[in-house]
Amino acid sequence: MLETSALACERGGLRLFSDLGFSVAPGGLLRVRGANGSGKTTLLRALAGLTRPAAGAVRWRGEPIGDGYRGEMLFLGHAPAIKDELSVLENLEFSASLAELKNSDCKIALQQMGISRLADLPARYLSQGQRKRAALARLALSAAVPLWLLDEPFAALDDEAIIGVSALCATHLAAGGMLVLTSHQDVPISCATTRDIELQ
Amino acid sequence: MNSELFRLAAPQAFFPVAGKMLPWFSFLAGALALAGLYVAFFVAPTDATQGEAYRIIFIHVPAAWMSMFIYVMMAGWAGFGLAMNTRLSGMMSSALAPTGAMFTFIALWTGALWGKPTWGTYWAWDARMTSELVLLFLYLGFIALKGAIQDPARADRAGAILALVGVVNVPIIYFSVQWWNTLHQGASVSLTRAPSMAAVMLLGMLLMALAAWMYSIAVALARLRRIILERERDAEWAKLQRSTA
Amino acid sequence: MTGFLTVLRRELRIALRRKGDALNVLVFFVVVASLFPLGVGPEPNQLRAMAAGVAWIAALLAALLSLARLFAADYADGTLEQMLVAPQPLAAVVLAKICAHWLLTGLPLALVAPLIGLQYGLPADALCVLLVSLLVGTPVLSLLGAAGAALTLGVRGGGALLGLLVLPLFVPVLVFGAGAVTASLIGINPAAHLSLLGAFLAVSLLVGPWASCAALRVALD
């Protein structure tokens, strides 16, 4: 269970949001909304432990987030973390082993994202959308990771990929996973407990 | 922990305190400097071997002391700020850095002026002068890094890391330069090894060192007040402060 | 350990596919060292006395050139972010990047340096000392330089600033490294210099990765 209490974040001395308190229980989906620059990405980065909150705390299983938390969380930011010099498969294998996930499932994950035929292509030849798909292939590997934090997962994706990704999310939630995402698009993800927060 | 101290660690609370302390330290700095200069120029005797030129050590030595001491202080504040996450500490290290760099520069400058009549050259690759030069580079790096990072909180933390790395390295750098100097047998005249330091000379040096201390504190406080106002410019109290000033 | 090996393998694989990067640094090193005689004249005794200093200064500059890119690409494409949120300890990841940097720049530099020494007329035993001093000293450049590279990440004017931050910290390496060669030239046993260089390497091994990790966390805050 992920909780925040009285969370506040600043960027360049400017207060983005303050006194933010919410919790995400197993099977729960939290959608973060707000205009450009309202602090959606900052909030997600704070939840991932990257940005230090100006006040308040993020808690995981009742404890302030620490080293153990990183093994139970998947964070995918704006940047796809794809290296041009490596092939699509090599990229995925690297991020999987960095995240201590099973390497052997990588090919299946690429298949699920519909890019298995690109597996051996150097990533520099990928289009923006294909790059995003390659990054999101991590989701297919991370079923056992309880908490997913996704920043704009649907940006640059075509309809087919959007359906694929939202299906992966729904499966994850149905299996008791937790999901926090920011999105401009209204993508339906079937989930029993969906909550929205709007950042001003 | 002492809650009063922690209350003062808030920039807003420290601002008026610094303002009250400022005139006292400025006054002390001026008085001590006058006394020290009086001793240096009118009481201390002319040196038998070096004549009047040696009197520059009354500036040089205190400046060299302060240059090293301020670096340690700066690193101390920076490290404290990094560990305890107090905003004031980072501002304190920012406030100290220019003063430290200035004293380092003065030590180098007076050293060069002193070197001309004694060694016949403005710059000799003496171990102390060379380490002082490296120290100046360390100060400049710290100031440049802090200036290059826009977000003040980030700048404080990055500066703190650099200062801590620097303070670990400073003794090693000093030692290595000393070592280098003995290998190459360069100029070995040392400024502080002035022949037969008389008690009155020591007194003058001590007065000047104390004056430098008080000056450093006064200037750091003044600079700190400016930094606080600048960083808290969006806070209500700071707006009020500026409108009354 | 898996994190260390994973990152090291990846860094080397990327470097293998962009051979130019590592090669350019090496060529830069040779070019800088070869220009000095053109500036100071070809007098053999003077060149012999300068050789160690020139080789070391050229090595510092070459290291600086390559350090600017140490984290930049990973920072830009989001890999660094993933390294920070990964369960693998960041110190292992950073140490792997530092190791890879040394393998790709420090080690080749050290191996090429005796050639420079030959150009400057160094005798055989001084060439050996130069090689050893670079082998022990260049890891320090990668370790402390990584901290500088992490501190200047995403900062405007990063390249020149990096030099200002790390070059003063390299003073002991320069003194002990070049000093070892000079000592052997004038008939002093260079062992003392080399042990001091080794001691400084040990200190850097503690300071460098710590500072790099802390600075990366700040840069990605």
C-alpha cells in the first residue's frame, strides 16, 4: 500500500502542490491529472523516490520509502531509457537485469508489445512510437512488481498499442497490483477502484 | 535537542538576529584592525635582515590562516546542511566562499609583493604559495558550481558535495605540493619562518588575525542576509522587509 | 555484483559500437603530447626533463575531455533515472561506469604513453616508471572525475566548469605520477612516489563513488 501525507514539492523555489494526501491500495488505480506544469511528473518522481519532497512523506507498506522499496516499484518516466547503439532486445535485457527481472522473458515481452520483429534492430532506427513500445515492454516483464508508476504511458502510442498497454495495466490491477499514472488522454482501464486527483 | 537553536536555523528567524549582530562584528573588526596596524607599523621594530618590507606579513599571515580556516568552515556548514537538511547551512557556505577566496587572493598578492624584495621575484614556486594557489582554484570552483545551478536547493547540495570532496583533498594537496617542492628544491624561503619572531610582532599578527576573523563574520552575516532575502523573495515576511528597508 | 557486471558489459558493448569515441581521446592525448616540443624547442635534455610532466598533463586533459560525456548520454535518454530507481545499489552501477571509463581511456593512455616517452628520449627504466605511474594514477582521474561529471550534469557551461572543479583535485596525481618518473631520471627510487600515488588511489576509491552517487541524486532531483 502506497500512502502520502501532507506531501509538498517545489521546483526552482516554486511550490507546485502542497498538503497532498492519498493512498493506493492493492488493486487500486490512481490517475493524476492537471494542466501542463502543474506538477504531475514531479509528483510521480517524488513517489518513485527521485525528487525529495519539500514537506511530507511517501510511505510504502507503512514505512518511509527506502532501499527495499525500489525492488517493489516500477517507474517509467518521459525519457524511454533506450540506447541507440544497442538493439531493442539488448535494451530490454539490460533494463530487466538492472531491475532484477528475468531476462528469459524479454522476447515474449517484445511479442506482447508487437515489436518482436524489431528485436535485433539497433534502437537508433526506431520511430518515436516504436521507442515508446520498447520502453513499455518492461510492463510485460513486471507482473510481479506490485507498484507501477507510469508517466504519460500512452503518449506517442498508436491505437493498437494503447489497447495493449491498457490491457496489461488492467491485468496487473486485477491481480492485486497498484498503478499510478499521469495521462492527458482518457484511456479506459477497467479497474474496481479508480481515483483521480487533480493538480492545480 | 535545543529547540531554540533549531528555531534560529530557519532563515526567517535568523535574518533579524544577523542584523543585530552585524554592527558589533563590524565595529570589532575595525577596532582590532586599527590596533593591529598600529602595532605593525609603529611598535614592531625594523627587521635586521629584511628591513621594512617584512611588515607585509601582518597582512599576509592572517590572510593565509583565514583562507584555510574559512574553507574548512565552509565545508563544515555544507556538510552539516547536507546531513541535516537545514537551508541556512547551505546559505552560510555560500556567504563564506567569496570571503575565503578574497583572503586567499590577498595571501597570494601580499606573498608576491613580499617575494619581490626578498627573493627578487614576484612569483616563486614555493610550496605554500603553490598550495595557496590551488586553494584559490578550489574556491573558484565552488563559487562557479553554485552559480551555475539555478535551483538554490540543488546548488546547495551540489556545492556541499564538492566542498566535502575538497576538504578531504586539501591536506593531500598540501602534502603533495610540499613533497614536490622538496624533490625539485625550489625556493625554500618560507614566509612564516620569519627570523626571531619577537613578542610584539606576534601581538600585531594576533590582532590582525582577530580583525580578519571579525571582518569575515561581519561580511558573511551581511552576505547571508542578502542571500536570505533573495531566496525568500516570495515569502510574505521578506516582501515586508524589503518595503521597510 | 550483478548490477556492476550488467552495467560494465553494457558500457563496453556500447563503446565497441562507437569505437571513434575512445579512439579520439587517445589521438588527442598523442597530439597534445607531440605539440609540446614544437612550443619549447627540440633540445634533448630539456625534453627529457619535461617528458613526465607533459605526458601527465596530456593525460589529465584527455581524461577531462572524456569525462564530460561520462553520464551525459545516460542522463539525456533516461537511463540514469532507471539506474537510480533500480533495486541494484547505485554505488555498484557508478563503480561499473567508472571502471568502464578507465578501461576505455585510462588504460589505453597508459599503454600508449611509453611511445610518447620515447619521443622525449626517456631511458628504458623511466619508461617503465611512466607506464606504472599512469596505470596506478589514471584510475584516480576516473574516480574523482566521475564526481565532477556528476556534479556538472545538466548544468550550463558544464565542460569548462568540469575542468575548474576537478583539475585542482588532480594535483596530487600529477605530483606523485610525474614525480615518480622525474625521481627515477635523477637516480632516486620512485617507489615512494608510487606508493603515495597508490594511497591516493585508495582515498579516491572511497571519495569518488560516494560523491558521484550523491551528486547524481542531486542532479536527478
